[in-house]
Amino acid sequence: TTLNVLKKELVKNYVVISLDFQGIGQSGFENEASFVQEFCRLIWNRRNVIQNFPEQILQKIDFLRKKENTNRLGDLFDVLTEWCDKSNLPVVLIIDEVDSATNNQVFLDFLAQLREGYISRDTENIATFQSVILAGVTDVKHLKNKIRDEEQHKVNSPWNIASDFNVDMSLSESGVEKMLEEYEQDNETGMDTADMAKQLMAYTNGYPYLVSRLCQLLDTSVTEKLVNKSVVWSRTGLDEAVKLLLLEDNTLFQSLTGKLVNYPELKRAIKSILMEGEKIAYNRQQESIM
């Protein structure tokens, strides 16, 4: 649903190539030739819905989809680069269901070619996609781990993004309350939405993952666990949800503990603050404190 809404919005200002990797069978990921052929087949099948499709590019896509055994990723990216260069509008590539491809080397090579395109754009002014959107249910960290080895993750972004992102993504108390009110309209739990929002904010400070996860636990696990359903959406239920959350090994906690593994000095500093009450002066020169 999100992708469909996004596509409708993007086509106003961009050429959108929207593909679904569910349309490629396992054999399509066996080697470069079969992958290029299948990738071009997906584009060819959408030729009537892709706006401003240059006839010259369409012919080359048609040629690659019919050509067998000798296709290379370089051939595909030569055509895609030419497409981006000739297009009157910036080109956005959307690929849904990338999960089906993540264990295949040819897909990882495809990702590497995409990334190289952005490097070439910045260093040599070579055309490439305005944006690439990869969608699926696999945790993005699995893709990150395959693109680069762990040593390179510590400082660099795996997507090589240098620009600042200054949007405040945290939820406000009023925003949380509105979300709870919508839930209450559907489920009629009898909760005090204003008080519940205040308590959720006290625990999470509006951190989106924590707010959503606690509400999900309240809706599922806590509802099943507590005999008195009337206290689920109250301080009693929230305390139970927090206990369950702290027992999890979720993606957020893995990310945080990963920082402690990467920076032993940070781990020692936090331990001394929490366990020993030590006060540590702020020092920009110490990487762990930064």
C-alpha cells in the first residue's frame, strides 16, 4: 500500500521504474546472463505503464531480454545509465520483494553496481538513478552486512550517504495520544488515552520503535497474559509490556549493544556511570564519549 501511494506521488515529478522480484524465479539469479535477461523482461512487461519511455532504450531492453548466455551486468547498466542520461525527468527505481534475491551473489553484484553509479555521479558527473528504493521484510542490516564487511560498518554508512538528515522522527505526546484514540475507537478498551500517552512518553521519550513495540505487546502478549483485561491499557499493563520488551533480543537492542562491542571504552564508561555513580567530563577528543 505504501509503495503504491508513493508511486502515485512520484510520477508527478519523476520517471518511475517499479519492479517486483517475485517475478523472477530462482533460475533467474543463477548467473549474470539470466538475471539481466529476467530484469529486462520485468521492465519490458511494464513498458506501457512507464511514462516517457524512450524508444531507443526500449529497443535495447528488448534486445537484452531476448539475448541469452552472454549478457553481463555491465550491459544492463550501460542501458540504464543511458536511460537516466536521456530522460527529461529524474529516474527512480523501485524494487519490491528483494528478500527473494538477498542470498544470491548476482544480486549483491547488482547492488554493488548501483552503488558504483552514485560514486561515478559524484566524481565524474555520470548519470544514474535519482533514488533506488528496495522494499521487503528482511531486516536491512542483512543487506548491509553483505555489501560491506563489518570493519567498514563502524564509521561509514553502507549507503554512502553524506548529507545531513535533520527531520525529527520522534513522536510527540499529542501524536501518541491520537494514535491511541484511533485504536480505542476500534477496540473500545476503556483506556484513558491521555494518561496512557503520557506514560508511554515517560518510558520512551517518543522513540518510534519503542512506542510501537510497547503498544504491539500490549495488544497481543499482555492482553493474553493478564486475566483482568480492563487493566491491560493502564500502568499495570504497560509495566508488563516493558518487562517483555527488555527480555527481547530485537533489532534496536542489537544495534545499541553493537556500539558497545565496537567501542569497549564506551562500555566501560557507561558501566562506571550506571554502576559506580562516576561522573565523566565531556571531552570531544575521546571517540567513545563522542
